[in-house]
Amino acid sequence: MDDNVSELDQLQTAYKAAVEEWIAAIKREEALASVNHTIAEVDKWEGAHFAEDEIRGKVKAAKKDYEDALRRKFFDF
């Protein structure tokens, strides 16, 4: 039982950390979208979007792992 709770704690922590990373990426993209743009800034803004999208994928994967573990705990599948 303790191993199961420990695993859930780890998965929840990983999910929360990924969400915080995602929030930071969204804020970086927002900051770049809120200024006058030169071509270089547009490139940075586009790069920030790609980084945000990549981190969003990590969040979705971490969420799935955590949800799957909860299903195993509560529904045994």
C-alpha cells in the first residue's frame, strides 16, 4: 500500500511540476506577444510557441500517467 501511495505522490508531483513549467512557457510566449516586433522578436515568439507546445505534451503525458495510476488504485485496471 505504501508503495502505491508513494508512486501516486511521485506521479502527482511530476504532473504538478510539468504544469508549472507549462505555465512559465505560456507566460514567456505571452510576454513576447505583448511587445512591438522586429523580425528577430517574431522568431523568438515563434520559438516560444513551439517550446510551449512541447511542454504541453509533457503535461498531457504526466497527467495520463497520474490518471492511469489512480484508475489502477481505485478501479483495479
